[in-house]
Amino acid sequence: MARRRSAPIEVSSLADAPKRIASRLRKDAFPLFLVIAFALGVVFAAAIPRPIVGLITLNDAIYWYTAQDMIEQIRFARDDARVRAVVLVLDSPGGTVTDTEAVYLELARLREVKPVVAMIQGLGASGAYYLSVGTDHIVAGPNANVGNVGVISQLPPDPVIYEDIISTGPYKLWGSPRDTVLREMEAIKQGFYEAVRLGRGEALKLEREYLLRGQIWQGNEALRLGLVDELGSQTTAIERAAELARISNYEIRNLRSLAGLPDQIFYPFFMLAEDGRTTGLPSDPGIYLLFIPPDGGAFR
């Protein structure tokens, strides 16, 4: 019976074996490498802080307390690298001239480095609208109340003589005569108009005389007249802020809590009636960028 001869082992095959084994190992290890790389990517991504869209909320009149509260949050947003954009959420009738201008100027500094979007939820009137035009984009609710561009004040009384009060001049008690107050109001009104004109630019469709009538418009009409940029919700405003900052995968944070500020405490800005009802009139005399509703009640 003949014996079968085994095939000779080629020397070249033995020499190529290490290469074939290495190639097989590389092919088998590649999926494992992808899994490890993905896991490491997830770990590193989780370690990187997400960008923040910060919210600053104003749901009261603008006076010394609320103004300082907003300014603290604005300064925090400007200095904190995590905050990439800010949404100013407004539901306010406005307030004092000096406090409104103080917040407006701080917003201008913030806009030098980060985008700011205004969201008019219920009421963005007078001083609150003044702040709105100092932002990069204005979103309003369809039924929000927008506008009321103008100034309001209580004229000082004519100089009188009080038997038990002595002053060194006729205007020491009140600070100025009536015509001076009127001139100041006119100057402030012109400054308000310039802020609106510069903020809205070519979008503004209202003539100067018509705008300065102090009228309130609903959101739909405000959009048609160029007082706001679009209609939407707070989510819309947040999305616009993120787009302007060119960020994604962001988180939304209240800047009050993020800055570590104490719980908000409201002081009475409006005069109270005898029954405790808010009258809608400021407690102290002065010049205001303030909307006073026809029924005397304050918007809250």
C-alpha cells in the first residue's frame, strides 16, 4: 500500500506568518480601539463645562434696588467665561430715569463681549422698553404690551412761604422751578428717542412725532412697526441668544442663583392706597420713564 506524501512546507509561508498574525491582530483590535476612543471622548466631553445662556429677570419697576440687582448679574455675566449669552426677561412698567440709564449703560458694556437678547413677556413699557433697545435682538409675546416712549413727572409747587420753615432760596425746598423741570423732561425725552433710533435702526417704521406720543402697542403691532424683531416665547429668545453666541449643547441658568445673590426682596416702589392696594403711582416725586396704566393699577 502506497504511502501519501505530505506536502512540503514552504519556507516563504513560515516567514510571512508573523505579518499575517500582526495583520489579524490589527483588524481584531480596531473595533476595540474605537470603543475605547469613544469612551474616552465621552469622559473628556463630560469634564468640559457646557456653555451657559444666562437669564436675568425683571418683573418689577426699575428703581435703586432692582437696578443694582440687575447690574450685579450683568457684571457677573460679563466676567464669567462660562456665560456666553444673556437673555433679559422683562415684565415691567419702567421706572426712574437714573436707575434705568445705569442698567442701560451696563448692558452696553456687556454687549461689547457677549450677545444680549430681550424677551418682553407681559409688559415692556417706558424704561423697560428703553432697556430692550439696548440689546441685540428683541422678542415679544404676541399679546405683550410694548412701547410707551416718553417721560412723566410731578411738577413742583409754586414757591410759597411757610412760617415754620426757613430756606436760603425760593427753590431750596423743591430744587428747581417748574420750567426747569419741563426742560429736563424734554431733554430726557430726546435722549429716549435717540436710544430707540440707534437701537432699532432701519427696522423702525414709526415717525419721530408718532413714536413720542407715548403709545402702547401689542406685540403683533409692535412687530409690524419695527419696535421688536420677532414674536415668540422665552424659549425663542434663548435660542436666538445661543445662535448669536454660536454655541450648542448649552445649559440655561438663572444668573441670580449662579452669581450667588441673596433671594430677591422687593421694596415698595408704588404708592399704596388706604386699603393697601397698589396705586401705580411712584411713592416719591421725580422724573420717571414709567408707564402708569389708565386704571391706576400697577402691572405685575
